[in-house]
Amino acid sequence: MTEIFDLAVRWVHVVAGIMWVGNSLLFNWLDRSLEPPQSDSQSKKPVGRIWLLHSGGFYYVEKTLLEGERLPRVVHWFKWQAYTTWLSGVALLIVVYYLGGRAVMSDGSISHSAAAMIGAGAILGGWALYEITQRFIAPHAPTAAGLIWFGAFIALSIWLTQVLNGRAAFLHVGALMGTIMAGNVFWTIVPSQRELVASVENGRSGLSAVSARAKRVSIHNNYFTFPVIALMVSNHFSGIYSSRYNWALLLVILAGGALIRHILNIRWTFAVWKPALAGAIAATLMLLWLGMNLGGSRAAASQSISSGPVTFEDARHVIDRRCAVCHSERPTDVTFGPAPAGVLFDTRAQIEARADRIRERAFVTRTMPPANKTHITDAEREILGRWAASK
């Protein structure tokens, strides 16, 4: 039943996230693409307008603050995508990480409950600091507010990679950013929109200051989108989150994603945005590659493998003791559900087909077993690495 719930919540989370991010990118594009009105003769003065072509039809979009106009009978709001994404994300954190230990959060140096408290506390504490700086410091000193929060955010992110395992740390930094984004919608954007609607209903023009406040945090969300998406899928890339320098790779993902988003945001006024975008992508990928390959584990692995071949029976003995407890048709440990990722080690053919993956996860990155749950030794990892290298 847990597996079904996990699937359903992930499905909702991904679909809602696509809708939320898609809306954010679309409206940001609209704001930067709107053409100014050609004439002021109309009673209604639009901020800008644009023609669109999609799905076999023409669409006319106009942005206005409804100066002197009545509020339309039907106004469509965009908020439930954000709320649904955040609520389903919290449900996933609880089901996958906090309850039942279906995903290991530390290397064993602290208890699972302590790791869960650290992860949840980091999310709440990081969000609270963001709200404090934005509400009480940013109105008077926006630069200082930005420096305080970004400095604290970077320090918190690095700290999480030291107390949690890399996979959990990356995901919790992404969850923190997602919480800030959803909080911006709930605490600032939607209340500002309600204030805007109330001002029009009372016969006043739309308040530009209210509109600007909502747009400011909306831009923050816009810059968060690319890093958050990368962190949400980072659990598939053990070479990154398990690197000795995973804290630096985390910062590369954050900075690279935000920089790429910035270049796309200014491309209307930045003549050389295409080569700049290509350079930013190349630099981000190169730094990730360097961090993965200079972490020390791969170099050590390549040196130790040269000590000679290992038989399949030697490797099979290790796999039966340390891996097959989960990766089997009849696992003796069902903490992570039946055969995680569908990987089975019941037959020789199944094991040999995964030789490269066994070497990568058990010997090079050492991310399997999770948090060394089955207490595999360095000598046993060496056996698996040498056997896989001989295939």
C-alpha cells in the first residue's frame, strides 16, 4: 500500500510542479514580451498587450491595472498549482524520508530521528529567515537583505551535506527552496492580489505598489525554478551527491541554474545571449564533471583494481550477503519495498548484466548499500570492484 501511495503522490507532485513552473515561466515571458499600447485614447490604459499563436488559433492578451474600470465577473487565479506541489512534496518527505526510513538520511553517525529533525528544521528555519529578511529588511535595505539571506542559505546548504548523506542533503535544499516559493505565493503574492482586487472593487485603481510587491517575490521564484528542478532529480546521480566535494557541486547547481535562468530572462536586451547561455551551460557541466572526478574516490578505485582478477563466485558471495537482502524476488529486508529500482540479483545473468552498475554504486561512489546498512567492508567492495573491472 505504501508503494501505491508513494506513486500517487509522486504523480501529483510532478504534474502540479509542471503546471506551476510552466505558469511561472509563461507569465515571466509575457511580462518581458508585452508591447506598449499605441494610443492613450482608450479609457482603459493597458500596461501592454501581445498577440499569440497556439493550438490552431490566435490569442490576444492584455495586461492592465483596471484604472477606473469595473472588475470582470470572472477572474482566473493561479495558486492551487503551487499549493498542490508543496503539499504533495511534504507528503513525499514524510512517507519516503521521515516515516519508516524508506530512504536513509545519514551515514549512521546520527540516528534517523535526529536526521529527520535536522532536515525538517532546516526547511522551516531557512524559510523563516527568508521571510524575516524580506519583510523587515528588504523594504529599507534590499541589498543587505539579499546578502544576509544568501550567505545564510549557502552556509545552511553546506552544513546539510556534512550532517546528512549527500542524497538527503540535496533533496532537502531543494525542498527548502520549494517551501520558500510556495510561501511566496501563499503569504505575499495571493494576499497582494486580494488587496489589488479589493481596491478595484471599491472603485479605486489598481495599486502599483501592491502589484510591484507581488512581482518582486514572483521573480525570486522564477530564479529558483531551475536549481529546484535539478535538485529534485539529483537522487538519480550518485556520482554528484556522493562526491567528496558534494557541497561544492551543490553550489554549482544552484549558481549555474540561477545564471542560466538570468540569461534567459534578459535575452530581450542582451544581444549575445545565445553564446552566453551556451557558455553558462558548458561551464556548469564542466564544473560538475571536475567535482565528480577530482573527489578522490574514482582515482583510488582505478589504482586498487589493478591487483588482479576475482572470480564470479567471490563476487556472488559478497552480493548474496550484502546486496540480495533487498535486491531479490523474495527480499529479507523490505524497508525500501520490493527489489528497489527493479534490480534483482537472484541469478548469474542478472548479476553480470549489472556489473558496471555494481562497480559504480558499491565500489566507486560507495552509495550502496544505503548508509552501509548491511555493513559491507572495504575488502568486500574491493572484491566487487575488481570483479566488475574484469568483465
